[in-house]
Amino acid sequence: MIDVTHYSQTFGKRTVLSDVQFSIGQGEIVGLIGPSGSGKTTLIKSLIGLQQPTTGTIMVLGTKQPSLAQAENIGYMAQSDALYEDLTARGNLRYFGKLYGLKKARLRARIETVLEFVDLKKDADRPIHQFSGGMKRRLSLAIALIHEPSLLLLDEPTVGIDPALKKTFWHEFEQLRQSGVTVLVTTHVMDEAERCDRLLLIQHGRLIEAGTPDDLIKRFGSIDEAFIQKERV
């Protein structure tokens, strides 16, 4: 699903990511773990195809990035909600669904399916400016899923939401994984990291470790300690 080889990203004289390499297969939840400013969002943007790698190669679903060829197979949820505040939840879903080429019966069916999936059916006809922050995050997830992507890229999807909603989100991610969807999620929260099938640890723009949560905990004592020990090296 994803194959990154010797990827580096620089902006002017500043190197944000350096010689990153990893692969992700189908039906995995993989956590990209690291502190703020470590390069997680830059990597996600390159995977989506929003920027040209400075060096190296990024392959997503068999297509070299940047490219729009796989856009209909990729769902993306950004850190910040990009919603039309004057539209209803259903109106936002209809708009974004049409952008992905959904039409008529399929569009109507997908809207109802994702509204139910994120538990927003009863609020579907309310304008977004009346929504709480948590409701907006749920709608952003619904939009990322509207076109039934096989790859879901989530950039800190639970930031700013309460623990109960966070638990709901992770239950939904697990449901998606069971249906064959591949999920790459960025976070700096360790309890979320432990819910992933595999982890990619990134620090100072470099991939410093990779493995299952259990493996990393056995080797370092905790996922946090992995960062600390690698910092000392």
C-alpha cells in the first residue's frame, strides 16, 4: 500500500525529513509516532501527493507520488477541520462526495452510511457552526470515508477531543482495519500508539525505530523510553 525509499524533504536550507524508509501492507493500522515538529505532517502531505520529494521515492498504491491517479482510493483527515460552516453535515458530505465523483444513488447511500458510522445522523441537518469541536472531528472523519478509500491517512485525528470520543474513534479505526482498509495515523499520544499494529518512531526528521508496540516495549521498557534512549545515542 505504501513504499517509501530514501525519502528526504527540504525547504530552502532546512531539512525536515532525512532518508526515511518504510513499507505498509494492506489492512494494517500503523502509527507514525513523534513529538510536535518531528516531520509527521510533512510526511503525510508527501504521501497524499501535495509536494514533490526532494530526494527518494514515495509509492502509494503502486503509483509514484506526487500524482492524482490514486486520489479516489485515499482518504485524508487533516489536523484542522476543513468544513463549510454554513452548510449542514449532510451538505458538507454531499459537496465532498461530488468532488470524489460520487453521484445520485451511490452518493445518497454513502452519506447515510458514514453519518451512521460516526453517529451524526440525528444532527445531519444542522449547520456546522452549531457543532461542537468533537462533532466537527467526527464529520471530518466521515468526509475522509465518503468515497470508500482503501487507504486512510489521519493526521492527529483525536487532537482536542475528549477521552470518550477518542475511544469511539479508535473503535471505528479497528472496524475499518477489519474491513481491509489500511490506516496510517500520526500521534504523539502513547496510549494511542499502543493500539496500533505497528509503529514508526520519528524524531528530528529521522525514522529512528519501527516495530510492534509489544516489541518496542520489551526492548526499551516503554515507547517513550525508545525516544529517550535513541536521543542519547
